[in-house]
Amino acid sequence: MTDSKLIELFRALTPRQLSRLGDFLQSPFFNKNDDCLLLFNYLQKYAPAFNHPQLSRQNVLKKLTVNKSLDEKSLAHLSSRLLALTERFLVVESFLSDEWKQQLTLMQLYRDLDLPKHYKSTQAEAEKILALSPLRDAGFYREQLIARRFFYEHGDHHQRIYNERLQVAADALDVYFIAEKLRYACEMLNYETVLNIRYDTPYLDEVMAWSESEIYSDIPAIRIYRNLLLLLTHPDETEHFESAKSLIAASEHFFESGELQQLYLQLLNYCTRRINRFNDDRFLHEHLEINKILLKNGLIFNGGFISPWDYTNIVAVGLKTGQADWTSKFIHDYCGRLPAEYAENVFRYNLAQYHYHLKQYDEAQQALLQVEFTDVLLNITVRSLLIKIFCETDQTELLVSYLEATRIFLHRNQVLDPERKRQMQKFVEFTAKFIKIPPGDRGRYQSLYEQLPPAREMMHREWLAGQVTKKLERR
């Protein structure tokens, strides 16, 4: 049974949820089949992994004592019933945790039961809940729209005067539509800048014009997504970045953590594009400061862990911006938040990056020699750093053999992305040419400098260009 849908669901539940599920199954209102509770009690003993040999179908049939005799078919049927009850439990738990949904449902029921006094007091409570909500994201305006439309539809339609509830419902629809239209457009345009794809965004110009209206100036979701769209559609006008960043920082408390994380990631993506396209040092600093905000607010973690590549990027940007002390502290403070299967290798590699930055080549080389090549991308990043160290410390013979070994590795590797593979091959090829030039041969150094491919075609182009320039400047 360990590969069944029921067991997969049990593995995903927290200990508290499993405990409450047990309470749920003991209620005759929800469960009238005692055998479902008996099956649950048997399975729960093997939480949280649920991979014990006693969970095999044969052992369950042999060990489980129920009111009716079991065979393969009846066990499958009982498991299906327990799965259905568990799904109902999750729905009930979700509903009971959402006071807003409870009030709306209760209002509908009181309306259907023709109990106007009960309806009115419940409506007042619903409006109070909505008003006290700390959020002002698109989800809030969706709930506001539902409420305003509900109040209008259940009002007195026989009156022949101006109906304020109709106007309020229509206004709520406008706010929600504009906020969501801008949010979806941001996601679409952001994907377009990263991937070679195109989305249709009809009427976006009109919505952007509407969003500029003064009546929406106090709607954080509209103001923020409008500025992010301006950032995407006018990337050279960097003042939109400052505006979006200020608005997000001032409105953090209005958004759920998931959406707030996405807002900051859009700013990070813009910083990355400015760095890659224009080598804009200012946005290196912005990139690091945004990551510091994500770290402070816990928004960078996924399931409690930091991505190995986010960890590595933060180290790289921290060193490039001259914040070596902060970066060293980050490397050591957050290595424990890396996924276990990456932790040691990623920590060692980034420690090597730190020592290399300080020109502590022996320490950097020693750290790299402790890295195990469990990932192809980590493999080439470690190889790249070792090549730089061998070159800068004049370990020429070792460098020659290592370049050849790396060339063979790249030729044989079928996993690495083809474009990244070509970029790395160019780096190896031109570094090999560089070290073969006799010292003092300025003509050949100049010729090699002029032959260097652009950065988009070769990894570490700027580093190699810097090494060549040093040779040309040497008298």
C-alpha cells in the first residue's frame, strides 16, 4: 500500500493534521464506518514515513482486524472510502479556518431561511472581517467584490431610487479587474523577457490608462503592478525601478508572503537584466540589497531551505560589491539552510570563491579539492575557478593538463546545456591559447585580445580579457 494515493496523502499531512483526522473519523456525523477508523489507526502507527514492511497489502490483510472480513478487493474499497473521508476532512479544515467564507455561507443560509435579523447581524460581521483584513492584494479585492455583489443581489430590488449597493458592487469589480489584469500582464511580460515566447495582452493599454486615475491612487496592488509593468515595457527608464521598489517596501504588510516574494523577484529579474546587458554596477548593489530583504523576511526560503543557486548568486554579488565581511558571514550562517544533498559541496565551493576574491589562493584551492562533482553545473563552476587559480598562481604545467582534461570532459558530456557547453569550450580554448604565448610577446597578446569572443559566446570573458590586459601593460 506504500505507493497508494491514500499513503501519499498521509505522508503530506503534518502530525497535527493526522491527529485531527483521527478525531474527525471518530465523529459519527462524518464517519459511520468503524472499519475506516480501524484502518486509519493501523496505518497511523507508521507515520510519518509510512514505508514500513507492515504496510504491504499482504501484511495489512493479515494484521488488520476489522468488523468485516477483508480480501484484496474489499481492502481497496475500504482504502478508497478512507481516502474520500480524508479529503472531506481537508475541505472541512480549510472551511473552518476561513471565518470570511463561514460568514458568507451563513448569510446565504439565513437568506434562504428568511431570517432577516440573523442575516443582518451576519452581514455586519462579514463587513467587519473584511474591513479588519490587513491584506490589500488582488485576493482581498476579489473577496470584496464577492461581498459587494452578494449584498447587492440580496438587497431590495423593488425600490425605484438610486441603489448605492449596485454602484459599490460595480466599483469593486473595476478595482479587482484592473488589479488582476495588471498582475497577469506582469507575469506574462516577465516570462517574455526570459523565454522566447509571446502572450496576448489585449486592452492592456486601456487598463494602464485606467490605472492612472486618481481614484485608484490608494490601491497598493494597482500602483505596484502598474509600476512593474512600466519597468518591463520601458526598461531603460530606471526611475520606474526606484518607484516600484519604494512602493513594495512600503506595502509589504498588504501582501501574503508568496505574492510579496514574487514582487521582489520581479525586481531581482530586472537587476539581473541590467547587469547582464549593461554591466551596471549600481544594480549589483540593488540585487544584493533585495536579497538581504528576502533573507530578513524569510521570503527566500522554500520549505525552510535556500536554493543552492540563490546561495551561490548571493555570494557572487556580495563579493563583487566589495562586501567581503558580510559575504563571509552569510556563507557560514546560511550553509545550514542548504538542502542536505548539496550543503557540503556548495558551501566548499562558495568558501573557495570567498578566498579567491581575497587572493588567498592556497585556501581557495584547498576548499575546491574537497568538492565532489555530484552536479554537472557545479562541476564546470569548480573547474572554472581552478583554471583561474592555476593561471593566476603561474602553475602552468598543472594548468595545461587541467585544461586538456576539461576539454575532454566537455567533449564527452551529453548532459550539459549545449549553449553553456559551447561557452565553456570557448573559455578553455582561449585560455589554452593565452598560456602558450611566450612572455613579452605583446603582438600575440594584442592579437589574442582582439580575437576574444563576446561575453555571450564565452564564459569568463572579462576575466580572461583582464589577464591579457595585464600582460600588455607589463613592461
